[in-house]
Amino acid sequence: MNKTINELKEKLEQARKWFLPLTCIVIVVAIIAMYVASLFGANIAITDMANFVSIILGLIAFSASIIATLLSFYNLEKSESINNEQHAAIRKMTEIQEEMSRTLKRIETNTNKFFRRSTVTIKDITQKSDDDWENEGETDE
């Protein structure tokens, strides 16, 4: 897909380079041709000039439509490329979110185990200190 985008981009750059000079050349040649024809030829009717101008404008419009078509294909390919990149990023974010969820679950489980063990240890310590209190600090010797 990236290759297609690059090819279309190159074609658009080429079209941008030749469109304006070609248009200017066509218009200048058309004006010179009408002037030379009016000098050496018979009288040129207004309808003939109008037809000639219509042909020239048609060629310019044709060139512009080709460039517009290339531009639309380029935009389509570019939007598909961006869409694919966004889908890949969303997929990666979803994977990261799932991994974080699993990690948090493990941390919660380990923390709960630690607190349960700590609670048992604290109960043992308090029980022993209560026993010592009852024995008034006497030890079994």
C-alpha cells in the first residue's frame, strides 16, 4: 500500500510540474494560431473562433480532470493507510490494557496473600504477648 501511495505522490508531483506550463503553452499557441490564421487565411468567423476556444478549454479541462482523478486516488490511498495505522495503534493499546489488567490482578492477589499472612502473624504475636501477660512475664524454665 505504501508503494501505491508513493507512486501516486510522484505522479501528482509530475502533474503539478507540467500542468501550468502546458496550459500556458496551449493558450499562447492557440492565440498565435488564431492571429496567424486571420492574417493569412480567409476571414475567420466568430463561430470558428468560439469552436477553437472551446477545443482549447476542453483540453485544459481534460488535463485538470486527470490531475483531479490522481489526487482523489492519492487521498483515498492515504486515508486507508492512516486508517490501518490507527487500527494497529488501537489494537496495541487494547493489548497493553489487557496486560495491565492481568498485572493488576496478580498484584491484587499477591497483596491479599501478604495481608492474610501478616494478619495471621500479628494474631500469633498478640496471642503470645497475652500469654506472657497472663504468666506475668514468667517463663517456663
